[in-house]
Amino acid sequence: MKDILRELQSLSLKLQRREMTLVDSSVHIKQTINVLTAMKTTGGRSTKKAEQGVSSGFFKDVELTEGRGKINKPRFYESVVATLTKRLPESSLVQTLKALDKRFWPGEQEDLTLYGEQEVHRLAKSLGEPAGEAVGQGFSAVNNTDNQSRNRLREESLSSLLFVDLNGPPLDKFDPVPFVKSWIKAGHRLSSSWKPGRQREEVEPRHLWSILT
């Protein structure tokens, strides 16, 4: 059905985004499953138009004739939802990462006190690092990055800087040339091509003979 194909196409395009994370992909998959489950009884836009055409005997000015068989709509939707759930299950890693996402944090302050502690320990253990050491490195990186001179960093910028700080190679092994070339190729300006402050207007000098004539 067209409604199902439309939802699956939308999900596919979202999952192909470059900035898509595991948690975001899980959220979009769950939303698609919920939408298809709701459509099982109510149907989508295209289904409703088709049903109106069947009742009137015409669809887009074309006369309809009786077909050989009909699709069991509820069973068809159930089959698609079951297949989607089976092929794209929510892994234990996604469940662990949700504890680090503010969207899933509890609303009450008292519930936040120890929220996510087990997930952080589990994640640190899976990475092969002691939990205390991993948390200590994280807090140290936050203090070094989000200091008084950079206290207006947005959450996305701070997250990106922390990721580089915690997971990036040491400076003596980092080769910036490919990234600089990619930055320039994308159309960004060179740091030397821009001068701060108000620019003086260039005035073409006039020769003395042009004034006397």
C-alpha cells in the first residue's frame, strides 16, 4: 500500500542522514512502528481515498471493477510491523546510550540523582575501561573545554569538542592537512583571507598631471 511505502521511505531517508545517531535512529524506527500500528485500524491518506473510490465505483475518473481478491489490511499492517520490529530491534547498546540523552531523563530531580549510573558503568566496562577512570576523564575534559573563556559554547559544539578530546589521536600523530583541504574545498575561507576590524576603502592614487590638466 502507498501509505506504508511512504512511511518506509521517510524512515529510510532519515536513517541515511549523516548526523544520525544510534539513539535517534531507534527513536525514528519506534515512531514509524507506532504510526503503522495506528494505521492498521484508521488507514492512511491514500487508503481513505481508495476506499472512497471503491464506494463510488470510480477512482480518478476510472471505473472500478471487481477484483479477484482483497488484501486483509489489518493483517498486512501487522506483518509489516512485525518484520520491521524483527529486523530493526532496539539493541542493548541503544538502551544504554539512552541514559546519556536528555530526552529520556526523568523529570523529577530526585529521580535524576542516580539515573544512568548502571548504564555508564556498563558502557565503561564494555569499552574496557574502569568506570571511575572513564568518568574522571570525562569530567576533566569538560572542565578543560568549557572554561571561562568559552562558556558560551552550544551543547552541540561542546559535545563535538569533547568527542575529539576523548577519542581523537594525540597531537603528534594528528595530520590536519586532509581536513584543512576538505574545509577549503567545501567553500570556507582561509583564515589569512579575512582581516578583523573595519576595512579601509582602497582609493586609487591620482597622478599630478591629471589634476593640472
